[in-house]
Amino acid sequence: MDETVRYAVGLDVGTENVRAIVATQSKDGKLSVVGYNEAPNMGMRKGILANLAGPADAIDKMLGEVERMSGYEIHSATVSINGAQLLTTKTEGMIAVGTMEHEINEEDLYRVEDVAVTGRVPANREILDVIPFGYSIDGQEGVKDPIGMTGARLEMKASVISALQPNCDNLRKALEGAKLEVEGMVPSVVAAARAVLDEKQKENGVAVIDFGAATTGVAVYEEGDLQYVGVVPAGSNNVTNDLAICLEIDTAVAEEIKRRYVTGSFSGEKDIVIKVNREELTFEREKVDEVVRARLEEIFEKVKKELRKAGYEKRLPEGAVLVGGGAKIRDIEVFAKQALEMSIKIGAPRGLGGVASAVEKPEYATAVGLMLMSIEGGEKLNKKFVQKKQKSKGFLGNLLKKFRF
Ligand SMILES: Nc1ncnc2c1ncn2[C@@H]1O[C@H](COP(=O)(O)OP(=O)(O)OP(=O)(O)O)[C@@H](O)[C@H]1O
Ligand SMILES: [Mg+2]
């Protein structure tokens, strides 16, 4: 058996569900899922913490089970953050790097990043990540990796992802309550994208839509890089709640109707008959479809608006990949294709070993992506960020991931 060199944990703190994954990495780089679990969450509203105790308790209990399953103690994790306040800001910076003979080094990249970021994001925001998507040297654009090149003037264009400071602080506090150290916070939809997209899709242009319980995240990729993140403050629970109100039934019954009978192609013919407390209830198919369609149209119209805001409406050759529990509505891709006017796939993590089949589902995309980012963060730390650690704490501290041997 291959020797395990490290293990990593991804923790998705969703409005309705918390999910975690532990995976090990062997010497040859292979990943194996060795533990996973999900549990209902309490105390979140539209992706944001409404109280600390509910999520802390849910996470603590859920992780206990993951520890038992995997045999690993969990002290830290890469964690999801969500909510309509997540923001991507485009920014640019320029520095002089010396004489024409100067070879651009890592120190120069940190300096130009500092210039590009400082003062560009409002004070009450925490920077989660800076994604450089192009450098230019002495005015020549299109440089992806300037290290070792020569020039006198270095410019950088980047996307800065930020969240409201109190939201980050509260998430950290809740996790402290669950005795967990936060290695890094990543927007749910960005983590999901890490688990379900391939390089070709990201290069050509693609969107990931995380259709969750109370939020719908949108991330757009092009030329290999993240271009935009937006979060619509509505999700699949809105469909359930509308059914409960319009059909005058419990949310549990509405949820059952949604899971068993609703289809995104709206092709179900027969009326819906369900047994509730030994009583048979019949619901008109037409009425159910009307309620569901109205809400889905509203949510996907907002998703379309996000794509428009990002400048990518009808400009994504690889279409969109749907993830999250909401992607499990039967034939949702049929509806999404018509609503967004682009090709749609349902996304699920692939290519992991161990007990991977249990997490190869749309609702596990975020947790898997976070685990992958935790592993990459460790690798990054060795290569790139050691120097930064000595220099500054701030947002860069977020990027500093711990190795666990
Ligand atoms: N089999 C299914 N069919 C239809 N819908 C489903 C199914 N399973 C789960 N869902 C829906 O998926 C949603 C939960 O998705 P998910 O677990 O991704 O949300 P979350 O991450 O907790 O929330 P958010 O991302 O909005 O914070 C619920 O609205 C639930 O009704
Ligand atoms: Mg989610």
C-alpha cells in the first residue's frame, strides 16, 4: 500500500446542511476519501450565520462521526463561506522593478499584488483571495507567469474576492466553538467549481451554478481563471416553501413532493397522490408545476442577471455546470437550459479513490473542492508563500495552510 504523506479536510457550512470530507494523499499524489459525513445545520440564514451555537454544535457532532470513520483527528479544515455579500472586485497595480536587466522574482509579484490590492476593497471587508489573471511587462500584455522575465515595469490585473468582515469573524468564532482552526475560507461556489470543472472548460469559458437550499452561487471562469463570483439570496428551499404555502401543506410534505414528483421538464402527466398520516392527498399536477415553475423562473432570472453583470451572458462556450442539492430536482437541466439559454450539465466530483462513490454527488461538490484546495494550499505554502508568511499576516494569513504529516 502507498504511504500516506498527508491528510486534508474540507468543511462545507451550508444553510441547511454541513458536510465534511477527509482524504489522504499518498506519496505518488493519489487521493483517497477516508471519511465523510453530512448533518442538518441550524442557525444559518441565506448562507450567513444567524447564531454561533447552532452551527458550532452541528459541525462538532458531524465531525465526531468523520473522525470515527476515518481514524484521523480533525484540528483544522478549509471551510466554505457564502452569502450575497461575497464580492469580486477587478483591480490592477503597477510597480517599477528596476533596470531593464532585472529578472522578475517572487518578491516583485508580492509587491505588485500589494499595490493592486491595498485600498481597493472597502475597509469592512476581508480579502479571501487574490487571483492574478494577467501581467504585463513594460506595456506588453498577456504574460501569465512573469518570473524570470526581464523588464523595468510590471503591471498586474487581478480579481479580489472579499466577504464582509463580521461574516468571516462569526464563521471563525463558530468553528472555534467546534474546536476547529480555519486554514482558509473559500466561497462555496468557487470550491464546488474546483471539484467539478476541468482545465478545458475553464479555459474556454464556463459557469458553475451552486443551487443550494437558501442561496444560488454563480462563478464564471475564462482563460483558466475565475472571473466573477455572485450569490443570489434564494435557493431550492424557496420552491419547497412556495409549495407548502400554495398547497396548504407541511413543509415536510412539500419537500417530498419536490423530491419525488417535481421535474424540470414539467412533463409529469398524472396528478400527485401522497399518503400523509394514512390519508391519501391528491394534488393537481398543473398547480404544482405552476408554483414550481414560477419560483425556478425567478431564481434563474437572477442567475442570468449575475451572468449579465459579469459580462458573460451568452458568452460561455462550455455552458454551465449545476451543483448543490438543488441540482437533484429531476431534469432540472432541461429547465436551466431553456432559462439560461446555454448548455447545462449536472456536476459531481470524479476521480477520487477510497470511498469516493459516496461523495460523487452534486451536493458534495463544495466539500470535495475544499478538501482539494486544502491539499493544494499545503503545496502552495511550500513553493510560494513561505516568504509571505514572514512578511505579513493579513489576508495572506488565510492562504497559509498547515501540513499534517
Ligand atoms: N433528491 C432531491 N431532489 C430535489 N431536491 C433535493 C434533493 N435532495 C436535496 N434537495 C434540495 O437541496 C437543497 C439542499 O441543498 P444543499 O445541501 O446544497 O444546501 P446548503 O449547502 O445547505 O445551502 P446553501 O448552499 O444555500 O447555504 C434543499 O433545498 C433540498 O430540498
Ligand atoms: Mg451550499
